[in-house]
Amino acid sequence: MSASLPISSVAASDRSRPVAFALVFLVLIALHQAAGIEAYIFDSYIYWTYSAPSVLLSFTPSIRGYLYLTLLMPLNALCDGLLGGNKEPFRIVVSLIYAWALTGPASDFFARVFASKPPSTARRTVFALLPVALFPGLFLYPLSDLPAVLMMTAASFLAWRIRGRFWWLFAVLAGVAMGAAYNTRTVYLFGCLGLLLVCPAILMRDQPSVRRWLAPILLLLGALLISIPQMVWNQHVHGRASPFVIADVRGKSLMPSQLYWGITVQRYETSIRQGEIPSRFYLDPAGLAFRDKMGGDLGEPSIAAYIRLVVRDPLVFAGIYARHFVNGVDVRDGTVYTKAISSRRNSASLLCFTLLFFAGLVAASRGGIRWREVASLAPLLVPVLAVVPGAVETRFFLPIYLIAFSIIAFEFNRSALVNYAKRNAAALSLLYFLMGSIFMAITNASLAILQYGLP
């Protein structure tokens, strides 16, 4: 796998960026104008409200990570403080940032992982616009999912630079980015672990041993540097200077609570249909049966107790996890706050499956996915695996689609794909039909038991 692009290729790559950036920026601005969102709701309302200078600087105990709110604070001060609620500056700034990130560093990172040729303008644009089409809500609202994914992608992108000059500086910067991703969305703690393992095993495998094992230490140093304000925050609010984000729900740790919710909840959505309770929980009959078998009460949530439950009946939990994964990649609610009834959006579900199948087809036509590519993507993949046991929302699975879209955008080769499809036409048709039928059956069955509130 190539660790760096030739100089001539980099120059060609640089020329492809401005046009792709401009195109994606214009699409994002048009998307904002079409949506016309003037007031934020639910999670986005919480993020926006907490980013107000008067709230953020008052050390409100319910605030968890400081970084994303701090990044939002100047926009909040401008939009609500100076412009009386006009959200136009927010729309412009986030469109600029997302267009730059997706057509620039993110495109370069994924192209490098797959050892692709330097991305053309068209390929960069396709890669950026596919997530806009599938997850428009993440681009419209102040939510932490997309920033956290891009921060972890930036950490991985910077980590590729530690093989060359100033390697120590890039290692620290990669650590800063991975710490930022974790602070923005705590599940990326698992992404940090993935990058710490990938760094010596993959990126630095042919470097001197001292440098290979010093790099992870510098990554941790960078993560600690970005966590210093969090330590000050935690000391002031919680009485302990921990660099970790303290996430509690009603006085209980968030992680075990999420795991216990995931036993009976297959997927969660937020509705903005008039006259409807916002929280939609789609329940799992097998999980409900397991809870009933345990006497109707699974006890106080804890990691140790949850592990004992899994060990007690691993097949039940294997089925729960499989259904969670399928529901996670079934993006019927890409707007995040949805008016449509999900059971009526089978066309969106079929589109999701088709996109993933097509990405797999492109990967197969170029010889499959190499283990080093999978390992290099571990910082993005591991957090997705970590959320599978809990009560899933489809926006948690954005990294899966970014990887799939990068394969489609950067690895697509028409002649190779046509030749592969011709050689395996019958098998591929059967596979698409069988896997698509299973996918649709699982997702539709998951929508059968709807409850407005946690079971």
C-alpha cells in the first residue's frame, strides 16, 4: 500500500480540489436555503443553546464535552447575539468547512488508504455529495456526528504523515485530532484505541523501533493537550480533573444504560410529525422475550452485569446485534428529524442496500479489500462496532457509508466492473436478490413494534 503520492500526482490532486470544493459548497448552500431552518430542535437545540457564551461559560453541569460547543460559540454569538437569530452565518461557515473537509483531506485520506490514483474533480465531488444526499440532516443542523467523524478522519490523515519529515509534530497533531473526536462524541474513544494500535502495526511498521513505539506516546500527548480544558471543566463541575468526558444519564453512566436499552430497542428515531410524540422506539421481540425470561427486570445497568447477560444467552445477543447493524445502515431518516413514517419508506431502504451492495461490487472488481486497508480504517470502523449493541440511530453509522462512498468514488473502474459483472452475472443477481430480501425483511420486521418511550 502506497504511503505517499508522487509529487506530480500531488500537484494534479491539488488542481482538482478548488472546483470540487466550489461545487459542493454551492450544493450545501442550496440545501440550506431549500430547508430554510431558522430554529433548531431536540439534540441540535441542546447543542446550539449550550454553545451560547452565557451558558457555556457558566459551567452548566449537564454539559459533557467542551470542544464542539466551543467551536459553535462564535457562530452562536454572531447569529443569536448580534443578528437576532439569523442563521445565515452558520449556514455559510459550516458549508465552507464541510465542503473543504470532504473534497480535501477526507478525499486524500481515503484515496491514500486504497492506494488509488490522485482523486479527480469528479471523484472528489461524488465522494462529498453522496453523504449529503443520504444524510442531509447532518449538514443542516448543529449536531456532533459529522464533526466527530471528520475529526477522526483528520487524525488518521495526519497519522499517515508521521512516516516523513517532522514525524513527531504530525504524531502530536494526529493525537490532538483524535482527542477532539472523542471529546466531540465519546464513542470515538474506541477510534482512539484503533489509531493507537494501527500506528505502530501499520503506519510505522518499517520505521526504527524507537520511533515506532514513540509515535503512540506522542498521539496520547496530543490527545491530552486537547483535553486540558476538559480537565479544568471537570474539576470545576465534578471535583476531579479527569481528561475524560463524564457522560451520565439520571446519575448513571451512559454506556451501560445504552447497552441495556439496546436489548429491547432495535432502532430509535426522532419524529417531527405534528401531533406525534417525538421519540419513536422500535422494539425487538427477541429482546422483550429475553427480558421476560429474566423476570421482566434486567437489574441495575452495569458493564459487568451486561457481560453476564450476554454469556448467559449468546445466541440471543448475536441475533440482536445482527438486527441492530442492519437497522443502523437502513437510513430511512437521513434528515435526522423526520416527518415520514419509516414503514412507508421502503424505497429509501432499498437504496441504502443497493449503495452498499454496489460498493462491495466495486471492491470485488478491484480484487477485494486488503487487510491493511481494513486496519487503516479501524479508527472509523471500531466506533461503529461499539455502538451496535446499544439503541442505534442511523446517524451513528455514517462512517460505514463514508468508507462505502470512498470505494465507489475512488475505486470505480468501469471496464473492471463490467468484466467482473459479466463473469459473475448469475451469482451476483442471485446474491443481490437473496441479501436484499433478507435486508428488507429484517428492516420491515423491525418497524412492526413501535412505542413512544423506552420500554
